[in-house]
Amino acid sequence: MPDLPAVAIERLSKSFNGIEVLRDVDLTVNRGEVVSILGSSGSGKSTLLRCINWLEQPDRGAIRIGGQRIGVDDNGRRMPARELAALRAKTGMVFQSFNLWPHLTVLHNVTEAPIHVKGVAKKEAVRTARELLDKVGMAHKMEAYPYTLSGGQKQRVAIARALAMSPEVILFDEPTSALDPELVGEVLGVMKDLSAEGYTMVVVTHEMEFARAVSDQVVFLDKGIIIERAAPEQFFTAPETERVRKFLELKQ
Ligand SMILES: Nc1ncnc2c1ncn2[C@@H]1O[C@H](COP(=O)(O)OP(=O)(O)OP(=O)(O)O)[C@@H](O)[C@H]1O
Ligand SMILES: [Mg+2]
């Protein structure tokens, strides 16, 4: 089904304690596309990403991953746990805070889910992990524990770990925000490589240059509503709203 979008979100709404943090969000991410989600703190960016892989359950609306609706079916019936887990595994998530398992080596961080969640044979999981760690420039640290790594190195391992599940889309939530400035570039470099290889990515970021260079689509969330969406050139050179103009001015 090559023409189905990797992610299709229709009229997604979500409230916390009676406060609506996402309202009627529509978003289509085609295969091979990079979509950047911008917006100020509290605008709903993380909640949107978390809804895509069902870490949060939306109140209304539908989310389809590769055409398959996640969480509930069109009649509102809950998806069986196994099916939900399989569909969730089609999305990989990379967090600001890395979330590596501290008691596992780099290699084991990457092989853990393929072996224990997907049932991949150990030998094959190790082979894939080596390739992926090589791709992110971390093959030399396979036996190291996370606490011995720099933030940039941890994040590159976290990216390899997400890739190890062969996700159809990778969701990045501010992957460089916790890093020292000199380490940001190495992680953005890996992400650029992934986009060039055709990975489908949804990226919440404050790195404007990156968003401009790599995205196919830029989306701006303001108080839970998408108020602009455009190709990067247009978004960055000719924003339509005063809100986005102000946001971009502050980022310069
Ligand atoms: N589990 C939760 N319970 C209650 N409120 C929540 C929860 N998660 C998020 N919120 C609220 O929803 C709103 C949107 O939060 P979200 O984390 O999606 O924003 P964000 O755009 O990712 O912000 P930031 O740039 O600071 O990460 C905020 O007001 C936040 O306080
Ligand atoms: Mg956030």
C-alpha cells in the first residue's frame, strides 16, 4: 500500500482536566517525508506526538498509521492489546531525555526490544544493532554503559534503538534540547542522514535551521491549533500570521 500516508491524523482533540490542549488537529505525513512541528512551550507539541503512538489517548479524532487506525476501530471498539502493541511498534520515539536503560550496555539497549518484543533471533538482532550503531557513529561504544557517554552519544544510541524496531515513522520530541550546544550538531547530522535515506520523521524541534533545511512540511501549533502549515521556504520567509512572524523573530 505505497500510497497510504505513514501517519494520517483527522480532527484530533485532547483535553487534560477540562482544558483543551489539542483542537481539531489534521495532519498527513507521507512516506519519506520529514514534518517539523514548531510552537512555543505548552502549545501541545509533545501531546500531539504522544497521541500518534498512543502514549496519550485522544478524546476525539482518528489517527492512522500506514492506513490502520490506532487504539479504536471506526465503531469505537478498543483494539486488542496485542494488535495495539504491534501497531505502536510501527512508530519509534526519541525523547529529549534519551531514556536509555542504565543497566544495559549500548548494544543491549539496541537489541532489547527487537529480541523481547519482536522475537528477533539474538544473532540477527546483534547484527542489525551493529549496523545501526555504525550508522550513528557509535559502533566503537557497543560495550559501554550509558552513564559513560556524552549527551550527544546517548541520543545517537537512542536513535539507533528506535531504528532497531524498523519503525515506519520516527517521532522526535526535541531530541537536541537537553544537549550542550557543541553536541547538538552531531545529533542533527544523524537526523539529516536519516532523512536523506528516506526515513519518515515527525520532529518537534527548536532548531530552525534544521527545520528549514530538512523538512518537507512545517507545522506551527498555537494553543493546540495548527495555525500555519507550509513548505519550509514559505514558512520561514513569508509566514502568514503575526504569531509566527513574532515566533521566528525571537528565534533569530
Ligand atoms: N499528563 C498531563 N496532565 C495534565 N496536563 C498535561 C499533561 N500533559 C501535558 N499537559 C498540559 O498540556 C499542555 C500541552 O503540553 P505539551 O507537553 O504537549 O506542550 P509542548 O508544546 O510539548 O511544550 P514544551 O515545548 O514545553 O515541551 C500544557 O499546558 C501541559 O501542561
Ligand atoms: Mg514538549
